Amino acid sequence: MKTMSRRSVPLVALALLALAFVAAVALSSVALRGARLDLTSQGLYTLSDGTLRILEKVEDPVTLKLYYSEHATRDLQQFRVFATRVRELLEEMAARSGGKVTLEVIDPEPFSEAEDQAAAYGLQAIPLNTTGDKLYFGLVGANSTDGESLMPFIQPDKEAFLEYDVAKLISTLGAAERPVVALLSGLPMGPSMDPSGRQNPGWVVDRQLSELFELRRLQGMPTSIADDVDLLMLVHPRDVPEATLLAIDQFVLRGGRLLVFVDPDAEADQRGINPLDPLSASEPQASDLGLLFQRWGISYDPTRVVLDDRHALQVQPDPNGPPVRHLAVIGLEKDALNQDDVVSAELGKLHFSTVGALGLSRESTLRMEPLAQSSRSAAMADVVAVRAAVSDPDQLREAFKPGNEPLVMAARFTGELATAFPDGKGEGHLARSQGPVNLIVVADTDVLTDRLWVQVQDFIGEPVYNAFANNGDFVFNAVDNLVGNADLIAVRTRAPSARPFKRVEEIRRGAEERYRSTEQRLQQQLEALEQQLTALQQPGAEGQAQAISPEQQAEILRFQDERLRMRKELRDVQHRLNADIDALGDRLKLVNILGMPTLVVLVALLVAWRRWSRRRAAEA
């Protein structure tokens, strides 16, 4: 019995361990429900503080429906990885919402009711092949009051802004009213009557803003900004009285958002032009927030214009002459736009004309984040000289000397701020901001005009917009971002989950540097050898084969052997380009295959050694 009892001990122990494991799993599923540990270096599965606050403030429950054609992507492994990333982010948001956000994942299979629903919502279907397979990957959000918002197709190249877009979708579902944008403009942006009595619908930018927001046009120079204003938009502010500057200052300090467009020369400003005086058209029309910029620490010179040789656009000052590149008319592309800010990211082109430069003084408490900046082949020029070169832009090249530093044309300014009017004594006057301020300044107003970004055509009484630049998107992004609550603005831009193999790239670059010169030398020798061999085998004058001497035949054979040798050596060089990468892959495979078993064996040996040591100590 004693022997049988000893034999049964391991079996009983294993059964108890199995029961304990099952109990631990069941207990952890209850006790640790909702607990998560993000071990990724970039915090891919950790929500931003702004997102968490948005989820906490959800009052009307939100349902998210993710339409994903999983079966259609069976051969698109990279896209499946991205889809898993999106799904995990949505699941994390739902889990952290306290039941206020629910997620449904729907596969809209062909000819199914789910596919009809996806099409009815307006989700975008991407054809995958000629057999008719379609890919749906869109998100629909809905609340209990029939409010809906959607993302027609979640694009992998916009993964960095995925959390922001989803948080914005959830945030806007609870908005009962359109945000209020107060516009104070010194330019004729809005609808008006032209001298002939016809209705002028205004600039396209103005029309789009009025459709998406409650656009409140301020008349004159206000001495206060209403508390229900979400964003104050200033366009070409000229001769602003101190009382209005004080109102702007206090609006910003109490948490209001500010979007400013100033300009060294607003070409759309016709107020100072006298039709009877041709010289009046040569006077620059500058705007500035002078005292506010100075005391806030934002540097801007309304008498200087940015010239950029690399990004200069072509203009045609003479209708009968050829187009010329104008250093003061600048077209920026993606490499000159901040791809980490939702306002400027993903924009393809942004056009400016006679734009100024922005900066920060040493005493400023703000932080400047450039949104658009020139190339290093840029310099500043006097605005009078630029206006004088309208008919002959080549004049600007005579004194042009690049400063080898990029110049900031548009920027976001954030941080704590002190009032520009410390002696103010009115009721409720704030000496400091109640929190971090957030404002965007653009040193150009021409960026808003239709001529720089869009052509408008009439089609059966309806306007059709043909945009050739992204100026309108830039303005809308700025307004949309600033009118959002502080929580939405705080949502961070995420790094893409697909991380590059930096070590592999370093190895590849090093290998290319080591072997590229050898490869080029061998390639040149091989080409020279091919030419010599072709020359020896040239036919006669009448196309007949020439008699070849034994010496020439031996030379041809030697050239052929040399060509084979060089080609083999060239293949070896090309193979060595990837040898180090293959070696690294073999080492990683070895670690993955043998690493864990080796660790288990070492732990087992350590446990056995400790038991043996304890037994020896007990026997002694």
C-alpha cells in the first residue's frame, strides 16, 4: 500500500495542478476583466488621454459598426494585419467606455443583406479583381437619436490618424448643434452684390465653411467676443484698435481658439486702389496683429516676403509671353508640410503668394510647431520690391541669396500665455491663460483666394469645384481641428503599427556601400569585354563571315572564358549584398527555435540543482 501510495502522489499532484490552473484562469477572467498591459515600444494599444476623456463624456450610447470583407482579403496578408490593428483599437475603445460604446464587426459577403446595408450607408467598395470581389472596410457610428457618422473607407496610409478620426467620430455623434465660428475679415470673402447688381456667391472657402459650421460674421471692430464662440477666425486684420485686440487677448486666455491669416501683401485687398491712379496699385496691402504678436512672442515682419527658388511656381505676367517662375508664388508639396499634425498631414499641394515668415522670440512662453515651411533655398525680400516685380518676376533673382534655412509660413502655437494687457482692470480680466492655449497663424491671405487652388464652373445652375491644390482642405482641417474640444485636440498622432526593420536597413545600406563600387567596376569591365568580343566577330563588308586566324580564335575563346568568369564574380557580388541580411535572419531563426527550449532546460536544471543541494544539506 505504501508503494502504491508513493506512485499515486505524482498523479494526484498533476490533477491538483490542473484543477488549480483552471480555477486560476476562471478567477483571472473575472478579477482581471478589462486589465491590459501594452508592451509595445510605441504604445500602440494605449489610448491617448484625450480619447479616454471623450469616452468618459459620452452620454448618448454609440454603436460602431465595422464593415470588413474578411473573406475577400484572404490573399492580402498585409491588409489583414492592418485590419486586425483597426479592430483591436476599436475593441479597446469599447472596453474603456464603460459600456457607452459597443462594437459590431460585420462581414458584407457578396449578395448578402450586410452588403446592401454597407452600400446604403455609403461605404466605399474597392474592386479587388476581375471576378467581382469587393473590399469593404468602413466604419459607421450611430447614436440613439438617429445621428450617424461614418468613415467610408479606412485607409492604411492614414493609420497615424486612426485614433483621432475614430475619436472625432464618437465626439461628433453627441454634438447637438454646429460649432460657432466667428469671422472677422478685411477681405470680400462672403456673398455680395457686384456693381452690375448680380449676386456674387463669395469665395469657395467661405461657402464651404458656412455649410459645415455656424459662420457668424462680425461687423466692425468688436470690443468683446461672445462666450458661445468656439473659434475666432481673423482674416487680414488691419488697423485693429486696442479695444478689439484686448477682446481677442481675453478670448484666447479663457480658452477660445484662434485662427489668424495675416499677410505682407494681400493681393485681394482692393481698398487702397484708386482706378484713376495707376501707381496706387503698386502699394502693398499688409496686415498684422502688431501688439498681440509682439507681447505673445510671435515674430512676424509685415514688410518682408518669402522667396523660394525650389518651390517657385510658374506665372504668366504677359499674356503674349512665356510663363516664368515667380520666387514669391510658392507651391509646397508633402515634404514641406508637417505630416505629424492633422491640419497639414496628407495634403498634396499648398499654394501661397507673397507670404510672410513666422517665428518665436526668446521671451515667448509659447511653443511653435511649423505646419508649412519653405525649402533651404529661400530668402526674405522687401515687399515693395516684390510688388514692383509683378510685371517682370525675374527682377527678384538679381539680389536673391538663399539663407540655407527653412522659413515657417504657417504654424501652430501652444502653451501657457500671459495677457498682452497687464494693466487691464475690467471685470473678469485675466492675467494668464486658464490652460494651454491653441492657435494657428498663417502668414498669407492669398492662400484663401480661389485663384490659387480651385476653378469654379457652373453646371445646370450648380457650382462645380475643380481643385488643383489643397488650400481648401488645409483651411477646413484647421477650423475643424480648432473647434473640436480640448480632448479631441489632445488625441495624439500614432506611429504606424508596421515598424520598419531598422537593423536590416542599416545592414543593407552598409553592404551596398561595400560592394557597390566592386559591382560597378565589374560591370564596366564586362561591357568593355562585350564590345571587344563583338568587334572580333564583326562580319565582312558584304555581310559574309570573315576568316578567323588561330590567334583571333584563341583570343575569342579567352574573352568568352573571361566573360563567364566576370559574370560569375558579378553574381557573387550581388549575392553578398544580401548575405549579411540572410545571416541575421538565420540568427533570429536560431534564437526563436532554440531560445525558449534552452531557457526551459536551464530553468529545469536550476530547479534540479537546488533540490539536490537541499537534499545534500538535509542529509548532512
